[in-house]
Amino acid sequence: MNRQFWKGILVVLVIMQGILVASMLAVGRGTPTFVVSVLATVHVVAGMAIIGSMLYFEWDPFEPLR
């Protein structure tokens, strides 16, 4: 996979995180929807961290498969 693909995925994750945070402002704390939003935030941030580190260190995890 090339770097442009991963940059595109990172942009999508940033947009998803923005939408998620905006929706969390409309949901009351302590509700099940808020808990699910927090769990989704953890997953999105983890994905952003992994892809960001792949881009920063120029690591291609699928290189051995080629």
C-alpha cells in the first residue's frame, strides 16, 4: 500500500473523530449512548495513532507479503 492510501485513511479517521466528538456534545453523560461514543473514540484514536506512526516511521506492514 502506498503512503497516499494511508494518508487518506487518516483523514477519514480525523473526520470521523470530529463527527463523534460533535455528537457527544448532544448526548448526556452516563447514558449508554455516551459510553458507546467513548469506546468508539478509543478505537478511532488508536487507529489514528497506529497509522500516524506508520507514516512517521515510513513503515509498511504489508511489505513482507509482496
